[in-house]
Amino acid sequence: MSRAVLTTDHVHDHGGYDRRRWAPPMEYEEEREGAIVGLVAQLYDTVLDDCQPCRQQLLDLLKDDPATTGILVHWACLVTAETYGELPEVLMEGSEPADAPFHPTAAFRNVAQAYEANWGTVNGATGPVCEACAACTPEERLAAATTALELLVGFAEFDVDFLYQ
């Protein structure tokens, strides 16, 4: 297990607890997949606070770590599936209109398909999502992670209307 410690001169309070809509993945989930424990939570808070320097430092760590990227993408897919009762097709097929507020990257769509194929199975989708992230290049992982963060923060801002504005 590894931990990333980001040393800054400020604290991320994520705009108050009302903006942090969901609890990040539990430490045991991260440990089970070999992820950097706490990185997803730190990243979520920096994005909610719109702190670009911290966001960039954490994303630089994340893109080289398939397990942690997998945990983040799995979490975004889980929140989305729980919000809509399933993972909307628009997240996996790229059929959103040009003026849609959210455009998932191809990398995110590919990993989301691994989530969808394993959602509700006995072993769950976390492992397959992490494996799909391991098959990605660092740039693809970064794109998938960025999409996952946009999705989580979009739900914090717009609730269930986010994908269908």
C-alpha cells in the first residue's frame, strides 16, 4: 500500500460539506486493488475547490497509476449508476449531442464498458475496471480520470439533470 502526501500552504475544505455529495472510496477498496490510498479523495476535494495547482500535481501521480485511476473511474460509474438506476448509454457510446454539457472521452467510455459488463456480478466491477485502466496509456488514463472527475463534480453542481441538460 502506498500513500501520497501533498504538501501545500492551504487546506482543501471543498466549499463546505454540502458540495461533497458522496463519500470517496473506502481505504480497503484502494488497498485491495493496490491503489494510492486517499489520492482519489484528495483529488475530489481539490477539484471541488477548483485548485488547479493541486489538481495538476495529483493528476500527474494518477496517470501513472492504473489501480488508482480504476478506483476513481469505478467510483464515478457507481455514483452514476446509483443516480440513474443504471449506467446511461450516453456514457459508453458517445452519442451525446454536440451542445451537451458533458462529453465523455473515448478512454472513459472504454473503461465504463468494463464497469457495465461486470456490474452486479459476484466479484464486482472494481477489478475489471482497474484492469481496463491498466490496458490504457498514461494519457488515456489521464483522460478517463478527468472525465470521471467532471462527472462527479457535475453531479455535485447539477444533480440528476447533469447529463441531460
